[in-house]
Amino acid sequence: MSAADSENNGAQNVLADDKDLPLREDIRFLGRMLGDTLREQEGNSAFELVENIRQTAIRFHRDQDPKAQYELDAILNRLSDKDSLPVVRAFSYFSLLSNIAEDVHHNRRRRAHLRAGSSPQAGSVTLALERVLEGKKDTAVLVDFFRKAVISPVLTAHPTEVQRRSILDCQLAIERLLKERARTELTPNELRHNEEGLRATIQILWQTRMLRPTRLSVYDEIENGLAYYSYTFLTEIPYIYAKIEDLLERRLGKDAPYVTSFLRIGSWIGGDRDGNPFVTHEAMLRAVERQSALALDFYLDAVNKIGRSMSLTEHLVKVSDEVKELAATAPDIPNRSDEPYRRIFLSIGERLVATSQQLGHQLTQHHPIHAGKPYADSTELLHDLDVIIHSLKQHKSYWVARGALRNLRRAVDVFGFHLAPLDMRQHSKIHEQVVTELFEHREPGKRYVELNEQERVKWLLAAISRPRPVLASCADYSETAQSELHILQCAAEIHRRFGRAALPNYVISMTTGIINILEVALLLQEVGLLQAGENPQLHLNIIPLFETIADLRSCSDIMDQLFSLPYYRKLLSSRGNVQEVMLGYSDSNKDGGFITSNWEIYKAEIELTKVFAKHNVELRLFHGRGGTVGRGGGPSYQSILAQPPGSVNGQIRVTEQGEVISSKYAEPEIGRRNLETLVAATMEATLLSYDSIGANADRYYQAMEKLASASFAAYRELVYETPGFKKFFLESTPIREMAGLHIGSRPPSRKNSDAIEDLRAIPWVFSWSLSRMMLPGWYGFGHAVEAFVNGADQDGQGLSLLQEMYREWPFMQTLLSNMDMVLAKTDMGIASRYAELVDDVVLREQIFGRIQEERARSQKWLFAVTGHTELLQDNPTLARSIRNRTPYIDPLNHLQVELLRRYRSGEDSDEVKRSIHLTINGVTAGLRNSG
């Protein structure tokens, strides 16, 4: 089972040892093939060297043996810069192949359970629906759920995504061949060809450059993001809808509700310009154009394929009058005169080609015989497909109406002509800068920054309440203001060309007050995306993002103030009276630590739910989660069920970032299962009661408040108040060397600064993960629990209260389960090697000593609260996965430390720098959710 899958799915599949035998055999088989490749390409001595390093690293990991450390140091010290390259590459590929075997094994076990008729696992949409149907006899409940439900994973470009598309393509090819190999009906000759294919692909891997020679551009990120639609989304999302429809039809018959297209994939790639100067209006337009082109190409291929099979003749079936009308408008093809469906599909194909051309796409494969009339929008295409499906059902061609045709119809409904809704995002300080210039052009002699908050609000409301002409020219403004206004003008053009669904959201980073929201409203008005008047129209959702601990604590008050503005409520009415709020896990964690971040987000959701109910506004939460626990990651299923009662309510959006995207969505079956998990959890959290703590809420909340307060103090004291901590961080992690790794278009800091406050949360967590300290995912917990248990007010009952909270409260279960996972990945032995890179011995011993003590303290109290005696005791699948990966990740860490030591001592050869970057790549691939 892959790390991303086991850690983000939440469905734990306990397997007996004998059932893991195929996994062990696959790992050995792939390892032997890579070993053969290593011998062939680099010689026996290279293979023996790699094996020696692996065995010694295992001894060091298992025993923390000083002798093993000495031997490992001796081996690595003798390695020349040139010789280190094949060693690093070998361990990176061993780790990659082990991960592939895990993925294949999990899919194999899941299929075995299904063939055996086992009950669906937690996270299955089938099980979720069954539970709902058992508890809710009134189908109106389901009708209402599907009517308003919004479930949307949102792909984001990510500075820790290191894997090249070429490597990913090889990975998928190996996965396919390994699955094929498991088929019992393969002949000896087929098995031989299969093995040749595997050997060839592994050779290609070995001879393929692992790293990019130049930094990833925004255009590259756009193309990389689009790959997952081809891999998974375009085919697997319709499959999920068909699965839901089929179950409802079996259970409810003609009373089955219509399933609206509530599951959609969103994107930030090409629209998120917060801290990224390379996201320009040209880049944003390119993102939308490429997305649209991919959708149209997919439909054209499907239409051509289905059309070729639609040979039904009017001599044998009675088609509907609507089909006859459509066929009459199709090209007159004599040898198809009695095949109306085939003629209609030819016509649809021609219209899609014309639509694609009208949208500005370059067609390379589709050349229609006749010129078609472009579709005005995707609803016209849906109408044509519905006419066909309805007619097929009338003459009892039920199975023809299902399958590929039903999936195409659903794909068009989900993806439209735009593929995915693209969000825009920018920092509130940039908006303030642009509005300052607009104000001073309108109010000569006055300064916006000199107005107090009340005066600004009054001016902004007056400005957005009055109709005004659309901004014609940006020439009189600064470069920053021109850039922002050009992007907004481009957004208006995208709405005109591709429809409003192509660009529906505007996210405001670092929202601290209602001014930030009104400033964006003013900017939207400048380009016609807000039309003022008695019944104003807002054409984008304005979404505040609350990121810091202070902002999370004040977000409900800010929304209360916003909803108290009558004019804003009119704007909200034009958006269906739905307000989305985004909560930032990454920055709040960097700001206040793991425990405090999670608790403040939980409290914010409770208070937001109250405020929205008070004003009768529909709440949609957008969770800005990363891949790691230190950035809000963890099992999606449990995390959604652990949300406060009433906060999910059928609507949820969640970011999907970096290497987690490839782990979760590159392989179709794993991708479908991860999507099902989101649907199942949202459905259960909305329609089933998970408020298990009831009257205990006050007691539990008070206890969490004390834990969070103590954890916050401990975390802040270490990270922001300890003299020399920044030096320790910069020297004990590869944070500086990461700058040379071409892994994303976005700079690591918002400012030209190495201050921790200015560092983005992603590289902050990434660097701690690479050094295996994993500090953002656990630091402060041990201190907090110890203080709570020993507190004078607990009367000896503190530990029993925490144990009760763990048994009864999903929030506490999820919190500790996530931390358990991070502690299992933490390796203080390897972390000590990175700490040795700190040249100030006193500083090193002081700070690393504190980190070690807190790590031991956190594990001690985790066991005391959960009753466990070892890490991952209740998740043997993940424990096995980490165990399989460790022999290949650990040597890369040891190599990285040695290479960092050389580089920092002045040895900056190309071989050393390249090897460092390769170790970063390899450790990241092995951990699978590092940033």
C-alpha cells in the first residue's frame, strides 16, 4: 500500500503475513532487476558498494550502533564525488520500485476482498451510501444532499514536487507490467515478454535524467497538472457517479434521486499568484486554454469511438422524434441513411471541432468532412446526448445507453468546455497597494493609507455601490498595479470566452479584516466582474483565507461584520447566498505548532458555523491542507469525519499538493479510491450523526484549550524565542541547498529573506522532513500533555480524561493518529547526523538536545493516552510500508549529510551539487509526502 494511499485514505486493511508474500516477492523481483541493471551499467563493484551501504545503514537504524555509524562514515568518506552519483541514483530507484510494489499489492488485496464478497471498507462510497440508506428512509434527504453538495479536491502547484513527467511515465509502465504479471493465465512466452518489458523500462529509468536542468516554469506546472486528468479524472470520475447511480437504482428503483455532478476537480495552477511573480495574465489564460483544449479533445475521441459503434438501424428500432430531428440536421451520408445515431454522432463530432476552433484551440488530429455549427456551451452538447440516451431507453436499448455513452454524458456535465474551475489567489497586501493607487487617482490630494479602518470601509462601500465604466487603460499605474489589473481584465475575458464556470473563485491570502474583502470587490468592479446597482451582480466568489493563529481566532468576528453589511448581502445573494471560507493549515502550523493549529482551526469552524446560522448564509469550507501532517495532511476520511458537527454540510473543498498529487492520482484505481474517500466521508459527515461527545463537549474543549496553550508556548519558545534557532535550522537541514533544485516556479520565501517568519510553510516543512526530524508534526505535544497531567487542577484525573477524549472524540483520534504517523517516520538517529552539520557545538547540543527530549516525551505521552506500546500499532499496513521503504531512504539521508558537509566546506563541484539534489529527490520520493 502506498504511503499516500494509506495515509490519506483512512481505510486500514489488516493483512496476514502470508498475504504479504506477493508483496515481498515483487520487491525482491524488482530489486533484482535493478541490481542487474546496476551491474550492467556501472559494474560489479558499484553493486557491491550499494549493497554494503544498505546493510550498514540497516544496522545503524536497527541498533543505533556506534560501530555501524563509524563503518558507514568510512564508506561514505571514501566515496569520490563522481562515484556518489550512481549510489544515490540506485537507492532512489530502489525506493521508487518498492513504492510501486506497495501500490500494486494494495490494489491486488483490495480486488481479492471484492472477489471474495467481503464487506466494503471504510472510505468506500458504496458503504457510505448503504449506511445513509439504512439510517435515512426518506429519499428527500438524499435529494437535498445531491442538490447542494460540492466536493472538490483542488490541485495546486507545489515547490516540493520533484518528480519529472518522464520518470512518472516509467513508473506507470512498470506498475502496469507488474499487474499484468500477476495474471495466472499468462503463457511462458507472455511472461518472458513481460519480464523483457520490465527490464527495458528499468533500463530507461536508469538512463533517464532524474532532475530538471532548469527551474520548472508555470507553463510546465500547467502541463504536469493536466496529466492527471488523462491518467485518472476524465475516466474515473464518471465511473464513481455510475457506481452511485447503480446502487441507488438497485435500492430505490424509480424513487432513486437524480445525482447531480457534485464532485469536481479544481485547480490553482496558473491562477495562484500569491508570492509567484511568474503567474501573469498570459499564464492564467494559457492555463484555461490548455484545460479547455484537453476537455474538447477527450470528448472528440469519445464521440468518434462511440459513433463508430452506433450502427443501430431504423429498420429494427423505433427512434424518438427528437432523434429524427437531430439526424435530419446531420450530414447526408447515403450509406448511413438508416443509421440515425451514427449520423448524429458524426454531426456532434463536427460541432465539437467547430467549437474547439472557435475557442482558439489548435487541432492536429480531427478533420471533419463537413463544417459544423459550434456549440454555444456544454449544455447544448448535453441536450444532444440526453436526446440520444432517452431514445435508446425508449426502444429498450438500456445497455447501449449505459457504459461509454453514460460516462461521456457525465464527463460533459462535470468538465464542461473548461475542464476545471481555476481559482485566482493573491495576497491582501498587494490588493491594498493597487487600491491605494486607484483611490489616489479618484481622490487627488488624499492618501488611502492615512484613512482609518472605518473611513476605508465607508469609501469602499460607496465605490462598489455606484455603477462606473469598466477600466479602459492601466497605463497610469505602477508596474505592480498594472500587472494585477491586467490579470483581472484577463479574468473578465476568460468569462466571456469560456464561461463563468472556468474561473469562479478569488482567494485572498492573509485576510485580516473586512477591508481585504471589500478591496477585492472594488478591483472586480474595475473590470466588470462586479456590476453595481440596486440588484448588484458579483461574478466571482470572494473567498477570505485565514492563515495565522490570530486570524483564525478572529475570523468569525470578521465574517459577522461582513454579513452585517446590507450591500455585501446583496452581492452574496447573487452568488446563491453561499459564502466560502478558506482555512490555512500550513501557516497556522508554522505560526503556532501542530496542536495549536489544529485546535484553532476546529474552534474557528465551530464559531463560523454559528455566525453563518445567525445570518442564514450557507457555509462552504475550503481546507488549505498540505501533504504532510505538519501542513494539515493525514487521512482524508478520518479528518473529514472529525470536523465539528454541522461544519461539513455537504460542501467541502480541499487542496491537493505536490508529490501527494502523483501518489494519489497518477494511477487510476488508486485515484478513484481516493476520490471515493472524499465523497464517502462528506456524505457520512453530513447525513449521519457523528456528534459522539454530546454533553462532554465543554470538558473536552477546556482540556484542549489548555493543551493548545501549553503546546503553543513550547513551540514558540523554541522556534521564535530561542537565540540561535534560525542558525540551527539553516545548518541542520538542506533548506539552502533546496534553492538550487529546480522543483517549482514559486520562490521559497514571499520576501528576499531567510527569516523563519518570511519563509513559506512548504519549504519549512519540507526541510524538516528531509532531515527526518519532522518537527512541525509533533513538537510541543509532550510538553503540553505532561503539563496538563501534572496540573494542580486535575486532581490526578488528567490522564484519564485525555484517554476518554481519545476513545470518544474523532477530533482527538485523528490528531493523535496523525502524530503517531509522523513520529513513526521521524528518525532521531539520522536527525543527529544532520545536527552534526551545525558548526556551533554548544548551540547544536542545546537545541538538538531539547528536540530529542521533546521527541521522547511526545512518544511517552502518546502511548500513555492511546494505550499503545509501539508506533503505528493500529495501522500495521502503514507500519509495513515504512518498514519496506526504510532500507532505501536511510542510505540517501546518510549520503546527503556527507555531501552537505563537503559542499559547505567549499567543495562545490557539479558532481557534489548534483548528488545533493538527487538525494533530495530520492528522499522525497521515498517519504511520498514530504512537504
